[in-house]
Amino acid sequence: MKFKQWLSEMPIVNLQRIGDWEPDKNPTDAHQRRRVPRKGYYNDDFGILTSDAAVEKIKRKWAKCEQPFNAFFLRSKEGAKIREEGLVDVDYLANVLKLPQEQIQQINNPNAINIVYTNNIGAERMPMNWWTMAHRVGHALNRGSYQSPHVPAYDSSSRTLPENYT
């Protein structure tokens, strides 16, 4: 199986929203017209990720592969600043993303590949859907393998991924 096919068929065991997913109070018309992301996500992303039907569709699209994935969508001002960081540890989740210990324990699951999505900035024309999620994972894998000397290079032929990617 080619890497592109494998990446587009990853199963999601758990898809969870963390952070502030309450609807924004008093959005301005100008803000909505400009499609400025709030806490990392555009209005379309917010609508998709808070819709049970859309979340189930995402899970169905990723249900074909044998590797289990957990996808966490963080909506926060700290997360909005992060761009496809690559492999991170629990200290990063606590100190940079400011996540509480309870959420860190959920994310740090040794039985799955855990991905924390922090935003969809830079993709104004492509809402956060199953394809965008797989595309973002590819960026994080690539970025993590050459920007962080402590992260081993990813070998796409092995189909083995580190546990925590953002």
C-alpha cells in the first residue's frame, strides 16, 4: 500500500474536542465576512467539528486501516499559534498548549497514534474535513522529521508512526 493511500485510510478510534468549543458570543459581521479564524478555526471548521453527523462521516472515511488513531481538536489561543509541530511530549502539551493533566492523560494513549490538531489556519478554502486532517498529518510528520533532531526520520515504507503529533 502506498503512503498516500495508507494516510487517507487511517482509522480514528476517538475524535474529541478539547478547549473552548462554545459558540462565540457576539461575532461581528465584519469578522464573519473576512473569515478570520477564532482560536485557530474558521466558522466552517467549527460547524463541521461540532456536528455529530460530520464527525461520524470523518470516522467512516478513516475506518479502513489497521492502525488506531485518536484525533484531538484543541481550540484555544495557545493552540492557534502552533503550526504542524511534529512529535511532542507531555511537557509540551502542559507548558506550551497549557492543557490540564486530565486531558494530557487522554492524549498520551500508548494504544493508538495520538494527533492534536491545533488549528486550520492557512486553509481558508479547505474546511477541516477527513482529507484536510490526513493532509495536516503529512505536514506534521514531515516537519517533525527534519526540524527536531531528537525525532527519528519517518520511513513511509515502515508504516510506523510515533505516538503524539500536533
